[in-house]
Amino acid sequence: MDVSAAAFRTLLIGGGVSGLLTVLCAATLVNKGSTVGMWVWQLIFGVLFLWFLNASRGMLNGRGFVFDRTGFYPRTRGEVFAVPWNEITAVGIGSLPWVEQRRPVAPERRHALEFYPADPGFAARHPELERWRIEEPAPMHGLPGERYRFHFAPFSGLPKQFESAVQQFAPQQWVGSYRRKLPPLD
């Protein structure tokens, strides 16, 4: 499953439409004169365009995942890392609402594949996965606080595809979708 392709589609569709509308607003301002309403639309579409650019920044990294009967293989920056199923206790999709603790949640942070290691020695055996390791309170009873989180591109069908893949190859590890919580504000 290619996460970079989903990010590219988001940029192509959302960024293309918002970028085109930004240019059209600018052309209208130049040709028909300046109005407050047109400046507001120009600003809105410009911010949307910049947001789509920011949200798809990982698309050139070649990010993706491979699942088979032996394990789970995250791929990023041309590297593939192997994680055998017997080293994973649970796999699920963690989600955040649009607003959490009166803070908006960035769309590229709303949904993520999370897997929970089977033992405390996992981090030492897989130091290459350290950048994805998260220590937070467990979202469900019986799960450890340590997990590895891989964010999905916004507005994609990737969570359903990942659910199907995990259920096909390791249904005993699938815990489903659950709601995550942002860390408290300091």
C-alpha cells in the first residue's frame, strides 16, 4: 500500500483546485478591480493551497507498507524494515476528532496505523523504527503504552485498506479502530 500515492492524489486534487481558484481570484482582482469580498476569497483559497502543500510533504519519500503472512514491512526513504507478526501484540487504527482539547487537529494527524510490540525488548531489536515510537497512555484496556504510529495521508481510503490487509494476514492481532487522545497541554 502506497501512502505517497495517496498524498500525491490529495495534492493533485485539493491543491490543484485551491491553486486554480487562487489564481482565478488574483486574475479577477487585476482585471476587475479590488473588492473586499474577492480579497477574502483570495486569502481563503491561498491558505487552502498552502495547507494542501504542507499536508502532502511526505509524498516524495516513497512511503508505504507491505503486508504478508510473515509480517509487516514499513517502507520509507527507500528503506524497508521487517517486523514479524510474532513481535506484534496488536494492530489498530487510531483516530482523533477534528477538534481535541479545544485545539484543531491537522488532517494529516487524524488517522494512523498503530502497532503495539509484544515485549519490552522490541525497541532494542528494532532501533530503525525509533522515529515512529510513541509513549502515551493505552487507548484500550490490555494494550501497552508503547506503540509505533504511522500517519495516513488525509482524505484517503487507506485506513480501510490497512484494516483489510491486517485482517487477511494477522486477524488475531487486529484490535480495530479506536479513538486516540492528544497529550495534555502543559
